[in-house]
Amino acid sequence: MEQPTLPQAFDLFVRIEPSEEGLWDKIAGWFSGEEAEPAIATLSIDERRLWFAYKDRPDGVRELDLTQPFSLQLSHWSNDNGDIELNLALRQLGASLETPSILLRVLWPLARVSQAEIPRQKSHGRFVRSADFLDLWRILEHFAQHHGTALPGGFELDVDPDEFKGLGSEYEEVVCMACGSHHLRFLHVDFYQCEDCGYEGGRGQAEALEKRAAATYQAMEPEQRLRLALDDLTEVHRLMLSAAGAAANQIRRHNRPRPVHQASPAPNEIQVMNRNHVLQCQERAVHLLKQAALKLPQAPLKELTDRIKTEAYRADEHGFEQLAAAVKAQAAALRAP
């Protein structure tokens, strides 16, 4: 393979606007001073490293040591425009789970992508221009071969520049909900950490935290995971008994005779209070059972979780006692050798 020219730098964008003219006409327009979407960050590469930096925050740098092995995961996404986005996730081999990948995207002609060969996944990486991507990929391929690894395939590099004409991304600028910053590190799909204020959020937060917890539990000894799961079931049992008590108390208070001179309470405040307590017990119990399932993936806890999710809405005192008995029986089964 031909030695790449280094160093090089590539502008990165929040989005790519579809052009009506050919790509080279568009690039000529940029150089002639026509208005274009401003670059938000730069991806720089020299003989030893690759690094990502925002234009307005040069201290927020993410690096990849190219002298050491690295991985490149490739996926694709069909956006709302019907165009294909190729997603790259660059990561140092052996990096901790807390270390975010460097995420990039590029628009690529549909006819040049084998969607069956490339996993489908959404990304929030910054866009590199399609014409620049050809050079970037060859540089990454050079360093990957140096480490004896091959980059994933599934798309064609031999593309006529005019095939990029009309390709455009969605308007999807994601900013921090707490401070409005666009300096975000995506820890998972739709789950980010703000580099300015530290806020973590996004639609994928629950799934990401669940995966993080599962990885933590799997690193534990089996006996420790079992003990923690049994602690969860013990608390679920207590919650079901508490809900049973609240349901019984609701009925007793509702049926208690009142003196004639005593006014009835306003639209049954006691009933509302007890019902809220029952629903809180249900919500907490479902959460704990899901946590127990992360600790013991092979344990048959889904049926029990589904029962509590569906039956708690209409269960009376005896219904909750039956649920408590089912939780106790499940815990005994897990304790059995």
C-alpha cells in the first residue's frame, strides 16, 4: 500500500446539506467564499496519533495512539432522507468501558453499500465530507495493516465524486439539555455526557446504564451475584407485603362506619394515598427484579416480573400476598443447590 501523506486534518460537521451541483462544484464554491455549513470540529492525524478537537474548545481533545492496536467498528443507518450514513467508531484496544469511542459519520451512495454485510445502528458522530473520507479511510487502513488487522468491508471506495451529489443528513443537532452545549461525548447510542457541565442524558440513557450495570455484575464472582440478587428478591417480597397491607387498609377505612355528624373525607384521600403507595411498591419491585435479572441472566425472573407489572394494578390484599409468596418461592429455588 502506498504511504499516506501525513500530517492531515479533516473538517467535521454537525450535518451535511444536500447539494444541487456536483461535489467538486460545491467544493469550489467553499473555496470561493460562498456560505456553507461551518465546521464544528477537526480530526487531525500525524505519524503517531489521531485526535479529535472542537473548533471552539481546543482543550477538549480525544486521542487515538496509532502506534498501538485499535479497533474500528462500522455500521450503517438509513436516515429520514433515505440516504445511507456509514458510522465509524474508533477505539484503542484494551481501553476501559468508560472511555468513549471517537465517532464519525459519512454519507455514502446507496448503490455502493451492502447493507446486509454492515450492522444497522444509529450514531451521533460528526460528519466528514464524503470526498475527504476516501483519504481518511486509506490512512486508517495503512495503520491497521501495520498492526496486522484488517478494516471491515461492505462498501465500495471506488466512487465517482458526482455520486455524492444530492446526499444530505437529517437536521438533528443534539445539545446538552442542562446547559445547551454541543460538546458531547456519546457513551452509547442516544446517551451522552456533556463535556462542559458533566450532565448525562438522552433517550438511550436507561439502556446504556443497564448495559453498564450488566458488565459490572458479570465481572463479579457467581456467589456474590447470587447474594445480591437474593437481596433484591428479599426487598421485593417486603414490598409486596407492604402493598398487601396498604390494600387491606384501604378497604378497612372505606368500610368503617362513621358517626352521623362526621363529614365524609374529600374524594377519598385515604384511598388515593394507599393506591399511590401500592403503585410505588409495584414500580420499585419491577426495578429490583430487572436488576436481579442482570445479576443472574439465566434465572427465570421474567415471568415473575411480568406478573407484578400486570397484576399489581388490580390486585387486592390477597393478590399481593400471592405475589409475595411467588417471590419467596423463587428466592428459595435460587438458593437450592
